[in-house]
Amino acid sequence: QFIEEVVLVDQSPIGRTPRSNPVTYIKAFDAIRELFASLPEAKKRGFGAGHFSFNIPGGRCETCQGDGTVTVEMQFLADVELICEECKGTRYKPTVLEVRYRGKNIHEVLNLTVKEALKFFAEVPKITDKLRSLEEVGLGYLRLGQSATTLSGGEAQRMKLAAHLQPAAREVSRSGSEGRLKRRLLYIFDEPTTGLHFDDVSKLLTAFRRLIEAGGSIVVIEHNLEVIKTADWVIDLGPEGGDRGGNLVGFGPPEAIAELENSYTGQYLKQVLNGNGVRNGDQ
């Protein structure tokens, strides 16, 4: 048996409510809440980790129930969302916001970007180990508490990739020099470079290599030449799109595709492999 599980990493939303965010998705929020609950001020007030969650009663603002906003129903117009007057959009009770770690309360921490948080929590590996996976897939600019409903399809897909990088990294560390996953996984990605800057494409490829080094295999549906040129095997479908596509133009390593005269991908790929460079918008 060569494949034990297939993992589809597509651009479908990772959360359909504003309560879902980057740190809840990659399970880093649990460690952040535990850190705040361990502070002397929190213990003095009898606060547990649950008091630093905006999803359950305890420390959240009950006026907005941890949403930070309240919905005003309009009789003949669309409902209007307003900043909660009680918590001023912070989602928490004032007493919870008085507990600070290195000068910041839980609300201010959730407003940090991933890149900022990596420095802020530098001495807490339990948190940074999880956040680092987001940085590695080019999502260092996201705020920890940013609503998942505001993420683009490409960002959602890279968030899923970040979540898969964590178990892969754990398996590598456990297995020593071999660095192999215990299960044979096949990952399928659908246009993961959508909306990515060139530098972030490089980070994405590095993340792919980590999955492969951990024993996984990857199939990528992609048009980005920087991704295509690094593949072990390319299946070129076309020659064009829609009714003029859908045929098998060729298959093989990138160098073989570059030599196909009837392949549009090959024409541009040849230039990239020769170091001339082609903008993806020119494809």
C-alpha cells in the first residue's frame, strides 16, 4: 500500500463565523490562554484559561457574547452591526483585560500580526512552534485574531497547509535521522499560489519540501512557472482552456515539457529553466 490517506487542501473557507481566526485554527489559542491563566494576576483573581476565551461565558463580554459587535435589526433595511458599547469591541470584561503579559492584555495580543507575535512570544516555544508554520507559508502579516471570514481563498488554503506542517514537523523530530512520516500521505493542492507575491511563493515551496522530507507526496494543480519548474513530474493539459483544452499535451520532468513544441506551458517553462524569467501574468 503506497498511500494510506489523501488530504485535499483547497480554497474553501476555514470558518464561517467571525469567531474562527488564525490562532484558533492552528490550535495556538489554547497555549496563549494557558499562558495568561498562569500569570500571578490571573491566579490572584481566580481566572482559568477559559476566562481568556471569547467563545464561552466567564471572561467574555456578555453584552455581545464575545463578538465585539452587536447586531441592530432594522425593520425595512439590512441589519446593522455596531461596536459593542460595553466592551468597546475588545470582546472581554474589563477585569480580564487588566491581566497583562509583557505589558499586553489578551485583546492587544490578538491584534498582533503573526510576525510580531513570534518576537513577542519568543520565550514560549509552545506558542511560537505553532505560529511559525503560518510565517513559513507567507501568512506572517495576518493578525492573530483576524476573522477567518475575511481571508481570501488562497489565504485559507495556506492556513490549511500551515496546520498540516505541524504534525509533519513532529513526525520528523520523532523519527530522528530518517525523518519519515508514519503514515503515507498524499496532499492535493488547488492553485496554492493564488494572490502570492514572488517571495511568498518561495516560502510556499519551502513548506512543500518539508512535507516531502517528512515522507509525504504532493500533487499540485498550478499555472505558476516557479512551482512547475521545481516539480519531479509534470502533467500538461491543454493546449488551451475551456472547449479548446482538456487534452493530454505531454508528461514528464519539467525539462521534457520545455521541449514540447505544442505546449504553451513548455514554451514559457523553457525560458524560466534557461534563467530568462517570465512573469506569471504573461502565461
